[in-house]
Amino acid sequence: MEILKDNITKIFGQAGIAWLQALPNIIQKVSMKWELSKVKHFDNLTHNYVASAITADNRRVAVKICCDFDSFKNELKTLQHFQGKHYISLIDYDEKLQAILLELADPGISLLEIAKKDQFQAITIYAGIISSLYFSPQKSEDTFPATEDWLKPLYEGLDLPAQLLQTARKMCEIRQEERKRSMLLHGDLHHKNIMLHDKEWKIIDPKGVVGEIGFEIGAFIINPIDQVGEISSYKINTKVNKMSDLLQLDESYIRQWAFIRAVLGACWCIQDNLDPKFLVMISKILECDLVSK
């Protein structure tokens, strides 16, 4: 809970402090509304309160309570859009409390655990999910934010190496000129947001943004960020090459989006009063690869 408290306070200031103070009461209200018992929060909370619980009919569920209303609404709409296809299923929600009741992934092993043992297997699983979700027709989703909106911090003169920002803007221009089909994306689809449920891989924690597929893949290529000490040009290129083969996408396309996502992530860290150093390191590795390819 300490990381959650620290992040919410840094990002949302007084509004975040007020939400944290109200959180015990919100938990009590959702527990009564959905008749939940044995509510136990997960250990790795970062930006939302998430807990496992048991319903009155002995069903294991997850309850998520959001501080930010826009994030709550976009996650809710994304879950409603995909209706359980590759995504964890939505059971119920309370807009006033900004709470969502979900299936609980069981056994709940994340794709990160697979990647630690077999990186190629993890990439293959991820590529299969991407192919199933995004290489088939989707209806237009104009009520969601667009990736162009998300990319605006790249142009705000934040305290990052000027060369990184300049290269990221250039890559955005290239991607705009060679734009592929837009679709509704998860927005942050990396290893930790893919969980094993029964015998199927399910996606959790969607952000909901409309853009092209490279924006999604880029997040996977640069993660896991908390293992940055193990990241190297060779390992990143191995992931890019394998993903390119599996999805039949140009390596340069994947590499460009991975770089954009890394620099964008660093921008977000600065905006949220967090340390961007890991993402700056990844950005520099990817920038060297862009220049050398």
C-alpha cells in the first residue's frame, strides 16, 4: 500500500490525499453493495486499489477502485467493448464509487513469470493475443482518446535529453506519414497485464486508447522496466526480431514504436513527479539501434 499512497499523492496531490482518506469507506461500501467477504488487497498496488474477495455465492472475484475518474471510465468502456474476449470479464461496476467488479484470474500467473523462464514462449503468447485481437475488423471507437493525444507530452519541452525528444518527434512524424489502421487498444499491454485464467491468457487493467498496433507492441518491447539492469541492445533486438517474424511486421516499425513508447514513458514519469531514469536508459539503447539500423 505504501507505493500506492506515494504514487497517488505525487500524481494527484490534495485530491489524491482526499481519495486515500476516503478509501476505507469506499471499500466498505463496495463490500456491502456486492456482498463481499475476505477482501484482501494485492501486494503490488501502484495506481489503483485492487483486492481479491469472495461473493455471497462463494465466487472468487477481484474488486478495483480507481482514484482517477477518466481512467475508470476508459477501463470500463474497454472491458465492455471486448466483452471477455481475451480480457478478464466485467461483472459489475459502480460509477459513483469508481469501482469495478471483475473475474479473478486463477491461477493468476502473469506473462512476466513465463518470460523469466522462456522469453521466446512469452513473445509467442503475446503475438498470439495481438493477432487474435487486432488483426480482425473492429467497429469505430471515436469515444476513446487517441494516441495523438497521449503523445502530446513529447512536445511540451520537459526536462529530458533534447536529442531523445527530437528523435521521438521525428519518429512520430514518420509514423503519421506511414500510418496503419487505427483500432481500440489496451494502451499498456505488457507482461504484467496478461494473466493466466484457467487455461487461457487474459488481459487486465486496460487504459483504452485508439491508435495503430505498433503503439501497443512498443509497450511490450520496452518492458519489464523493473528489470532494466538486464536490458541490452541484443535482448531488445531479439524481442523485436521475434515479434516481427510472428506478426509479419517490419522490424523498423516495431523498433520506432518501442522508442516512442520509452521516451513517452519518461515524459509521463516527469509529469507524475516520478523518476524517469530507467526509461531514459532504455530510450538511449533504442535510439542507438535506430541510428545503426
